[in-house]
Amino acid sequence: MKIYPLNTGNFKLDGGAMFGVVPKSLWSRTNKPDENNMCSWSMRCMLIEDGDRLMLIDTGIGDKQSEKFFSHYYLFGDDSLLGNIKKLGFTPDEITDVFLTHLHFDHCGGAIEQIGENKYAPVFKNATFWSTSKHWKWATEPNAREKASFLKENIMPIEETGQLKFVSRDGDYTQNVFPDIDVLFVDGHTESQMIPHIRYKGKTLVFMADLLPSVGHIPLPYVMGYDTRPLKTLSEKEKFLKKATEEEYILFLEHDVENECCTLKMTEKGPRLDQTFKFEELF
């Protein structure tokens, strides 16, 4: 197995929304806002090469939405999903699996391209797309709070082409969903978000998705205002961070614009940041 971090671009979101009830005087110590109170975030995905399988975990925001849509998110940087796949020496047609932690637009938008007026198709034509039946129903019959995050053009073409498969959920933790990959299911941010745990070179590497967007979110009360069940997130995060500290997990951060990976240490205040580093520095 070989793993490649894959930057797909950066965007901005309101700092208050990203930290919920935590006051700006506290969260701004780790995540500096601009003059409009917007903080910078990455959309860092992962490519896993393992034998005949070439798996992409999440796909970023894509480029097919309207100028008005993108104006809300202030995209910046030169990275792109397809550009960086090409730089690694691969083509979209070589991707065999696209594992979507959840179907919010900044995690799955890059999976679908526009091919004509009101016509859309998967970018990865030979890939199987993985979701869960509970989350798929949640996304295709969205509640009013999340409706703006679940865009039909990002989701429905996956099913229409017959490329959709579901990961079976057996409790909150399912082992060997793929070789050397287990999945933790969490429901606080959105229904049945999947958090991959990857056994890699003797360590456990965890793709954090929106359970832990950045190192600034490590303290327990630092929960996003976007989460549909913040108290559920609080309990899921507490359980996960304790285990991650005890078992020395390496956390791969999808949205932290400064830090690719981190480890944790236990303190009198609970789990706290230990070290940050680029993926290549560890492996």
C-alpha cells in the first residue's frame, strides 16, 4: 500500500460557524480570521494505491457550480483534484474506488462533472462510489438545515450510472471494510459520516473528515455550528480522542490549511495537540 495526500484547493468559511458556541476570542488564537471573519480551510483528500485498487477518499468541491455559488466560499490556491492526480502519475480512469465520507458539497463535488446543459456525469468512469444506505437517504431526502449542503447534481449521477455501492454498517465500527481499512461511523455532524482508519506501515492513520476539521477543534466544546447533533458530536469526539491518544493514532486532517497530520497527548485537561507534521515527514 502507498498513500498520497491530495490537495484539491482551499476555501473560506465563517469562523463563528466553524466553532459554534466557542467565542471568537478563543478560536481566533488557532484559526486567524480575515476582516470579514472568514477563516481559511483546505479540502485535503487522500489517494490510496494498493495492488489493483486505486482509491480516492473524498473529492473536494469541484468546479461546476455557478460563479454566485463559489463567491460565497472564496476559493483560493492553485491546487485541483484532477491536476494533482495527474501530477502523481495517474489518470481519472485509473481510479477504481471513490470513498465518500459524506455527501456535503465540499467532500463530494469533485466526483461529478457537467457534460452539458443540466447534464452531469461521474468524473471517475471506472470507479465504484461508496456511501452508506442511511447517509444516502439522509442526503437525497435532506432536512431543511442541510439542504444547501446536499446538491442533487453532486449526488444523483452516481446512482444513475449504476456506480453506487453501500458500505454495510454494523454498529459504530466496522472492521475490514477494505483490506487494512476499518470504518468508524459517527452521526453528530451528519447521519452516518464515515471515518476511515487505515493500517499503514505499522501505524493507524485516521482520515478525520468533519469529526475533527483542524487542530483548533481538539478541545471538546469546539464543535462546528454546522453539526446537526452537536451533543452527539461532543460524545463521539470525546470517545474517539481518548482512544486516539491511547493508541497513538496519526490524524490526517482534511480541512486544516496549515497542518496535514497531527498526534495527540493526554493532559490534565484531556487530549491535546502533541505534534503536527506533513505526511511525508512521517512516512
